[in-house]
Amino acid sequence: MQLSIVVPIYNEAEILPTLLSSVQAVMNATSFSYELILVDDGSLDGTAETLKRAAEEDPRVRVLSFSRNFGHQAAITAGLDHASGEAVVVMDADLQDPPELLPEMLALLAQGYDVVSAQRTSRDGETAFKRLTAKAFYWIFQKLVDERMQPEVGDFRMFSRRAIVAIGQLREQHRFMRGMVAWLGLKEVILPYHRNPRTAGTTKYSTWKMMRFAWTAISSFSAMPLRLSVGAGLFVTACGIGFAIYSVFAAFVLKITVPGWTSLVCLNIIFSGSTLIAIGLLGEYVARIYEETKGRPLYVISNTANVDTNAHAAKGVTLPPAIDLKHSHEESALRRNRL
């Protein structure tokens, strides 16, 4: 059985040599053949050069280079599209997903599971804020969006071939792979593991990016924000009706002066704010519909190494090799001289 190892990469030149040696050491100790698919998500450091050298030294290393940064989830999708193994695993380049777990994951997959999900029992090297917000996100998603979502499970997963075929049918623009796997409802097993800190470099996910990722996850799989805005609107309306009743009662029964401009201003702010929030949420969903209807590819591959793009039913865009204009001009000049 062949294993395809998909690794999305963005500005990880510092850690790539360690990643390559670690994966090779683990896989060489097993009886499985493998291919290492490294997806360069528009890196701006020396990642491209390092990947090129690695592909030249080892034909099992396959490189897909994006024309620009399309995002972590698009990079994972490209790797899955080009994976040819009977088993496919997705792991991060920072070695927080230990390659040493691969043999155990393969053994579990051989028992008939479609998905082997590595579940973090600890998150060393992360701040208390990151751990707290991550726990809150998983709780909200599981309780309000999809109860099949496994807590503390990231993108470190191994898939069977039929799971890859199923995932390949889901081509939405705003992607959340963890939610997509939960939505498919495939036969899944959990493998607990200790998550180590990064071996080198720094995380590429800032707090702002994590917040955007969380919003994409929730809004892509549920209309919950719209339903919450309806609930908030009903609550504010009930408060307004209650205040109106009190004002009439105070004016005609208690014979006291109705509160003046302060109350009116506060109510106006509350109602206006809730209205704008609801309109904003509706606009966000309409924008997502608009982006989906354009039908654009999820990624554009500008360069490859050790990859036969014709052998895979990739659903992104793969550009042809760049033309060497200088060399072509010299050949044209030579032909003219012969004539």
C-alpha cells in the first residue's frame, strides 16, 4: 500500500530540512511505499528553492507551487487532489504533528476506518489565550453547528481512498476541512497524541487570521448567525414593546412625566445597532453566495516538480511551464541565419 503525505507549506524554509529527514526516517523504517506532496502556498522566503532541491534529490518528493497565497485549506485541497496513494495523511510542516504517529495511523486505517483523526491531549508551546479560545470554538461548533465535530482535532488526519473521493466532491470556496469531514459522516476513529511545540520558526496564524478562520467555519456550515440575529431582534423588540407599555401606563395611570430624550436616544441606538448587525450578517451570506456562483478554481498551480498533472483529475488550474523568451529568440535568430 502506498501512503500519500500531504504537507501545506507557507514560509517554512527554516524547518523544511528537519521535516524531510523526519518523514524519511519514519517511512524508511516501515514496509510502505510513500510519496511526499509538499504544497507551497505562495511562500515569500526561501521555501521554493528548498523544495526544488528536495525534489531533485528524491523522486518521492512532489512539489506543487501556488501562483500566490490561496490559504491553508486550499493548499490541503490541492494536495488531496494530486494524491495517488491508497491512504492519504495531512500534516503541518512545523512538526507539531509528529510523523512518528504515521505507522499507528496506518494500522488503524487497515482495520476498516475511513478517517483516522489525531486528537490533541495537550497543546505545548501555545498561550493560555490560544488554548481557551480554541476550546470555546470547538464547544460552540459542536453544540450549535454540528455535534459530529470532534473536539481538539485539527487537520492532522489520515484518509482512505474512498474518503478522498468523497472529499473531492466538495468544492466550496470558503473551506473548513474539519467541518467537511464531520459533515460526510464517515467511519472515524480517534488517536490521542501529545502535541509538541514548533521545532523552529513562528506560527503563520495570527489572532486575526484565527478569528477569520473561526467565522468561516461557522458561517460555511450553519445559518446560526442569522438565527441569532433574529433572536436578538425579537428580544430587542420585546424590550421596546415593554417600554412602550410602561410609558403609556406612566402617562395615563401614574400621571408622571414620560422619560425624555435620554431614553429615546438609547432605544434608537439599540434598535439601529441590531438592525445594522442583522443587515451585515445577511450581506455576508449574500456575498458568499455571489462568490460561489462565480465558480472560480480553488487554487492556481504555477510550478510543479515530480508531478504528472495529467495523471490526476485535479480541479484547480495548473499553468503550463513558462516559456524561455531569450532562448526562443536565439533559436529564431539561428534559423533566420541559416535561411
